[in-house]
Amino acid sequence: MQFLPRLIGIVPLGVGLSVLGFTWGGGMDGGPGGGPPVFFKLFFSFVALGFVLFGLAAFFGPSLLKGQRQQLLDAARDLADVARGDSGDTSQQRPQVGYRCPNCGADLGDGADVSPSGDVKCDYCKRWFNIHQS
């Protein structure tokens, strides 16, 4: 299926080149007046240029973007991993800091309330301690 965009690009490329050839090559000068005015030749040339550029982009674009497409997919996968919280690289993850009660040795839970000064109440033994002093 890689040939399909190239096959599609042949049609506008051919149309654009044909219009440019007939406009400037004398194919439209069939009448006794000597052909269309320069304004119409320029107008047809700009329209044909759009067809030519689209045809060239469709014909050569897939091979030019092959490496960039893989880079974009890799970047999207990395962003998805970061959004899920799974970076895969353990060197950049924050270290897990766990506090223990100095009275009973129980671990402080993830949902423990800590005051701005660092005071916390142990859920197990119900004693207060300061995390900055332990």
C-alpha cells in the first residue's frame, strides 16, 4: 500500500504540468488574436503550480517522512508513558521516602495528615511526633 500515495500523486502532477505546458508553450495560441493575455497565463500558472506541488508532495512525501514518522511515534509513546506515570527509567524517578513512628516503628500511611511544621499523629499508637526530628 506504499505505492498508493505515489499513484495518486501522478494525476495532479500530470494535470499541473500539462496546464503549464499549454499555457506557456503556445498550445493556447490557436486563434488569430495570438493567445490569452498575460494575466490569464499567470492565473493558470498559479493554479497549475498548486497541482504540481500537491503531486510532488504525494509522490515524494512518503519516502521523505519515513524517518520522521517513526520519531513522532516514539515521542507519542513516551508521552503516553509519562501520562500513565510509567516512565520506565528508574534513575529519574523520585525516591520513595517512608517515615516511621519513633515510638512504635509503624510506617506512616500515604494518606497521613502532616502539619506545615512537620507534626503528625501515628495511626497505630496515636502518639504525636515530628518528621523533621526523627
